[in-house]
Amino acid sequence: MVKRAYRLQEFAAHTSNVNCLKIGRKSSGVMVTGGDDKKVNMWAIGKPHAILSLSGHQSAVECVTFDQAEEVVVAGAAGGTLKLWDLEEAKVVRTLMGHRSNCISVDFHPFGEFFASGSLDTNLKIWDIRRKGCIHTYKGHDRGVGVCKFSPDGRWVLSGGQDGRIKLWDLTAGKLLKELPPHDGPVTAIEFHPTEFLVATGSADRTVKFWDLETFDLIDTAGPEATPVR
């Protein structure tokens, strides 16, 4: 029997296009959205009105995420700027600049006050909130870094590019650990298994690939799907 998706709720989240959305993993009860209206809005899931509307960006918000405790939100904008908001005080606590083009992906480290950002400038950057700046820039993609994700143990960060390339970076050594065989289209999604050395990558090539991170072998491929994997 085929399971069918159905719409639980629909509401206007922004005054123009919604570009990004993230659900808080700690509670699974809140989500944050970013839009062309330059706003970052926070919602209680199931409620039609925003809890917070955070302003400060001067260009469209293209990526957004919570920290692990759901106390801070970071959002990247089309101008390349990243801003962090303290949700309790509802104010900007950091404005970070360094990308030369649109910031299109962000992810918080599972421990500590670090986060990663990917950009159309082809760079992946690691930021230390306490030092208020970038502590490492990883280069190697030929096109924008559309998705980045830290491993659950915090040792690695994986970047997926619009060039289809998948790069695994060692944070302690500060260098490339392994490049996995590429997708045939832009990489659009990365998800680590929470307890096993496995990762899944999704792509606009309409496939999902499953990788063993002990051997770096491809262990399975799902698809092709009817539409690009998001």
C-alpha cells in the first residue's frame, strides 16, 4: 500500500518567496524560515503566527538553522553575510562577513560554538562564535557549496557542491580527508546516520547514495526518483 502525504497546515510565512526552513531537532516543536523579504521568522509548529520575526539582513535570506540547544539561530544571506540571533533576547549578537557571494548553506557543530557555511563563492568556512570570526576556509569545489553537514561526533564536516562533488574534511587536521565519487548533478542533501559510520547524499540527478565511512565505499543507490532529491 502506497503511503500518501497530505497537507496538515498552510500559512503565509513571509511577504515574498520562502527560501529555507529548518526544524529544531532538540524539541521538534519549532521551526525557523528565511525569505526574500530579508526576514528570519520563528514558528511553533502547528501555530499560524510567528513567535519571532528577526530582521537585520540587507538581502534575501538563503539558509538558516538552529544551534543544538535551540537558543541561537544563524542565517546566511544573498550578500554573503551571516548573522546570529540570540532567541531569548531576539537580537543580533554577531554579524560575520567573509564570503564573496551568496551564502547558501549552514550547519551548527554538535558540540561547541562553531558552525559551517557554504557559498556560491565555492568555499566552505568554519566559524568560531567566541572568536567572532572564520577559523578555517576549505577550498576545492568548482561551483557553489549547496549543502554542508557536521558528523555526529563532530570530527568531520561533509560538503556537497553544485558541481556534484562530495568532500569530507577532517576538522582536527584542517584538510581534506576524502573525496567521494561525484553525483551527476548538484548535491542537494546530506544526512549522517546518528550512530553508524554511514552517510546518505541526495542530488538533483534524482538519486540517493549511501556511503560506508569506514571504507568510503558506495554501498547502495536509490532511484532514480521522478524528480530531483531535495
